[in-house]
Amino acid sequence: MSTRYATLGLVQMLLIATAGWLRRLAWADIDFLDGPGEWSLVVRLSFYCLAGWLATVVLAIAFAVADKRNRSMIVLFLVVTLPSIELLTLLLFAW
């Protein structure tokens, strides 16, 4: 596997773990009785990490389209398998 794909996978893992950790920190700031209001900085940073993670998934799809020789490996690893593991990690960090 090329360093480009390994780096993208590590960035994805870092973003999803950071988003989960920030959501865990922000849970005390959320008041459901207060209604919708201004998001705290931690909640916004968590949202930006998740948006960045989704951008890396799109980038992985673009890599798969461009790299015809390793397309199935890239799609399986960066688009299907790794994000599933990362979402499970997010759920673990969120609790």
C-alpha cells in the first residue's frame, strides 16, 4: 500500500477519534431543556472534525477512481472498512 493511502487512513482515524473525544467533552454543555441555541466551541470543533472526515472519504473515493490498478483495495479499505471501524470508535469515545 502506498504511503498516500496509509496517510489518508491515519488522518481519517485521527479525525474520527478527535470528534468522538470532543463530543464526550461537550456532552455537559448540551442542555436539552434550553432548546436550540448557540453551539459551544467544543461542539463546533467536533462537527468540523466529522466534516473533515467526510471530506477524506470523498478524497478516498477520488483516489480509487484515479488508481485503476488498486481500485478494489482502496475502495474496500478507505471507503468501506476503515470508516466502519472509525464509527465504532466514535461510538466508544462518545460514551
